[in-house]
Amino acid sequence: MFDFLDSGQYDLLGAFWVTAKLALYSAIGSLIWGTALAAMRVSPVPLMRGFGTTYVNLVRNTPLTVVIVACSFGLDQTLGITLGADRSEDIGFRLAILGLIAYTGTFVCEALRSGINTVPAGQAEAARALGLSFFQVLTLVVLPQAFRAAVAPLANVLIALTKNTTVAAAIGAAEAALLMREMIENEADALFAVFAVFAFGFIVLTLPTGLFFGWAAKRLAVKR
Amino acid sequence: MSSVLYDTPGPRAKRRNLLFTIGFLAVLALVAWWVLAALNDKNQLAADKWSPFVTDSRVWTTYLLPGLTETLRAAGLAILIALPLGALLGIGRLSDHRWVRVPVGAVVEFFRAIPVLLLMVFANALYREFTTVSSDFRPLYAVVTGLVLYNASVIAEIVRAGVLSLPRGQGDAAEALGMRKGQTMMYVLLPQAVTVMLPALVSQLVVIVKDTALGGALLGFTELLSQNRQITANYGANTIATFTVIALIYIALNAIVTALAGRLEKRLRQGKKSAAAVIPAQGGPADVKSDAVSGA
């Protein structure tokens, strides 16, 4: 039943490696972009707050598929922006990362903001009453507590991101979902086996992440 | 305004904020200018690329509206099936009988861990191999099946968390009154849990609407997103304009879903003190409730 695995015709590990790379690069990028967005949304400058809020609400309500397909049709095929790649697979890969970062950044932003919102105002007021400067209040009192509270929602975002990398198949990045579609076409008699293999692959990718961050969130939780 | 991070600004902070505003405005203007220049360079800003969406009703009647109908059909069917199924699975996970609790838990965890796209592709192949569903309807069936399996599991978790968040006394009191387990769930626990879990449920409905687009990109489902090829082919490669309009339709659709749910939530909460804290959304941040409407 599983003999399609030995045929050497499909690069299963390679496909999951691409999925893992997509997830890793997008995770790093969206953490940076999401932090920048969160900084804007909590800043005292109204224009930055407005921009952050508008961006988050617009992009979060757009399907990821639309974002990624628009990256391919709009950026690559219309405007000729390929992010320095020449092969169509590489272009798909890089543009998919761009789309995933633009989309996932909004969720990272909201996770961080919800973390900041869990810090009671009294904490910062007490710190200010002790004479700490703005920078000290931020780095010594507010952010350490905010990051601890943000671990659990960030882990959810990370797991969702890993699953969302499959959308990159829509623009031809050679990752797991694309290979699964091809294999299902060719190995119709081993349908369930193919599905089982890919389901297992994704469980292997997401389960340890979930367990680790669940443990970390519990350990780091601020007892109030 | 003041927050945890900073006090109400004084004169010096106000001046500094003004400087930041000007600097940020300059950066925004630069980016906007760069984007517009790039678009103009490829002739994407020309009026005839954008005007069909306003002047030519056929863009709407032939492509966008039929696509939107398909999107709504898939999303509506998925929601109608996934909500009761999810509630059932959620209650099953809370069962006192191990032989119900354990298998239901396994099913929920399995379908939650798998990307919804894989489920759709698999369902599509299943329908092709084992059923006589005509190929016109197969993508719709596959999309709805994938959405239902995934979202029912997520909704099950929301329901479970909602019921568990209620104070123990609620269930105990119902039991003391002599209610059966089913009655306790139906008349005491679930009605209270619904108010608590509404924000999470709503963000899941938005996820369902958004995920219908997957079928358009990979299964040949003729929903809203998939119309972009037809439109760009018939109206002179107006890719940027088409994607802008399509994205705006999705955003409006999700804003309507969120707004309706916000009103429902208000009505449910009126004059009622909920016994428990609000359940955060799954797979997302804790406060994704009605931000889109309030603009908070």
C-alpha cells in the first residue's frame, strides 16, 4: 500500500523541507513585521496608530489565498518583481514568504498587543512613581510581562502559519500540498495512504511546536 | 490618551509626537510614491483598467456576483453544517464516558492539526473516486467537506473551553435540582457558554469565509477569487485593479459578518452578567472579536 514511498519518484522529504523552510523564514519575517506593527498600534502617535489599525484590519480580513495569488499575478507577472529569483519555483517560494509575512504579521501584532493589554496599568504607574524613565518602564516592567503573556497566542499563530504554508501551492512553490495533489492524481488507488503520509507529516511539524509552547507558556505565565 | 506604556503627553511629548508624525508621514508618502510609480510604469493606473468596475455592469453580473454567490454558498453550507457538528463534538469531548470522550478527542485533535487545504484536496479525490458527484459540483462538495471537518473541530474546542470556563457551581446546582446530564447541558451550561464563546466563534466564521478562496486557487472552484483570470483576460490585463476589488469585497463581507455578530453579542449580553471570562479565539490572538467594526 505504501510502495509509492519507495519508488523514488516523489521527493517527499524535499517537499516537507520546503514547507519547513517556508514556515521558518515566514515566522522570522512576520515576527519582525508584527512587532513593528504592534509598536505602531500602541505608540502615542495617532498617525502611526491609525496606520497600524487600518493595515491590521484590512489584511486580516483578506483571505491569505488572495494575498498570495495577488503576489504572484500582481507583483511577479504584472510588475515584474521577482525578489531576485529566476526559476519559477524560486519566485513562487520567495513571493509566498512575502505574502505569508504580510498576512501573519497582523496576527503576530494582535498577539503582542493582547500581551501588552494583560499588564495592569498599576504596574507602569508604580514604576513611574518609583522614578523610572519611560525606557526603564518599558524594558524592565511592561515588556517582560507582556512577552510572557504573549507566548501562548504567539504559539497559536506559529502553528497556524505552519499550516498556512500549504497555500503557497497556489503559486507553485514546491511544498508538501503541491506534491500531495500531484501524488493523488497519479496514485489514485493509494489515496488513503497518500493522505495518511501527508497528514502525519504535518502532525510531526505542528505537534512538537504546540507541546513545547504550551509547556513554555505555562512555565512563563505571570501569576497574578 | 494614556495607556500602560505612557502618560498623557505633556508639552515636550506633544512636540516630539508631532515630529514623529511628520517623519512617519514622510515615510508613508515615499512608499506610496514608489508604489504608484511602479504601477504607473506598467500602466496599471490607467483609467480604462479601473473604470469597468464602475461603468460596466457586466463585470459584476458575469463575473464578480456569480463568484460571490459561490463563495457565499460554500461558506454558508460549511457554517450550517460545522456549527451543530462542532457543538456535538465539543459536548462529546466533555462526556463522562471514556468511550465517547477519547475517540471524539482523537478526531478533533487530528483534524485540527491538518491544513484545511490537504483536507479539501483529499475530499476532492474521494468524491472523484468513490461517488458519482458530477464534476461541476465536485469542487463545491470538496471545499465544504474540508471546511466542515476542520472548522467543526475548532468549534468543538471553542465549545469545550466555553463550557469549562463556567463556574463549577452552575453544573452542581443543576445536578442538585435533579436535572439529567443532557438537561444540565442544554438548559444551564450551553446557553451561558454561548455568550462567552461568541467572539471566538465569530472569528472562526470569518476564517470559513476566507478559506473558501483555497478552493478557487487549487480545486477549480468558481468562487470569487477564481474570477480574476476571466476579468483580467477580458478587460485588458487590469490585474492590480481586479485584485483590489476582489480583496475589498472579501473585506466588506467579513466586516458584515463581524458587525452582525457584534450586534448579536450585544443583545445576548444585555442585562446579563456572564459568569465567566471571554474565550480567546483559536489560532489567533486573544482579542480578535469586533475590532474590525469598532476600529479599536
